[in-house]
Amino acid sequence: MLYILGALVFDTRPFNADSFERSSSADIVAKGTMGGLQTHEFMGEGDEEITLTGRLLPFRTGGLTELEIAREMSRQGTQMPLMRGDGLRLGWYAINALDERHDDLMRGGVGFTVDYRLRLVKTGNSAAISEAGLIVGLLNLFGVI
């Protein structure tokens, strides 16, 4: 297992991730002073974004089902915990954008190779999101509710 976003598992097959990018920031505000250099004040943690990219081989190993689950999570705005394969909890994230590219189209219109880019945005800490909200989000994801 490479990463887990809620119920979505990124592994070597069928839904893999080839690369991981993370960018984070801090909110620092400049305060003007008379006759001197501006001072700067730390206002808190800024935005954090993670990008996972990968290549799927739908006719060899599958992965389109997981791609559709990710798209539905994006449509619902579902906030899910993200965990790295070594057990490190990265926090709660929502899918901000999902891009896919199909190359070498086969007879049904699906590419022999499908490249995807999943952009996640950090939504807050786990204390702000209840476990009941996670369960409802999972049930909505699979169309139970």
C-alpha cells in the first residue's frame, strides 16, 4: 500500500501512484512601522496541497473503478483522512481537482494507458470532523444513503 485516502487505496495495482508532491505555506503578515523596517507576524498555518499522479493500465490491471470513486469523492466534497504507506497520518484532505488523460484509445473509447493527477487540499484537523461524518461520507460514496 502506497497511500490511503478514506476508502480509496493507492497501491501498485490496480490503482497506483507514481509520484507525490506536497506544498505548504505559512501566513505571515507585514506590519508597517514609522521610521523602521516592517515587522512580520506569524498568523498561522497556510494552505497545504498534495498532488498524487499515476498511470493506470485498465486492460491489464484495472483501476477505472477507483478513478470513478475518486471523481465521486471530488463531486461530494468528501473530507477523508490521508495516510502514507508507512503509517504516517498526513491529515484530513478533500479532492480539489482530478485530471485524467487517455492515450492509445481502444475500441470502447477507453485508453490503453490512463494518466491521472489528483490534487488534494488540506481541510483541517480530525477533531473538527466527527467520525459520524466519515461514516456518512463513506455511505454516500457507495450510494447507500
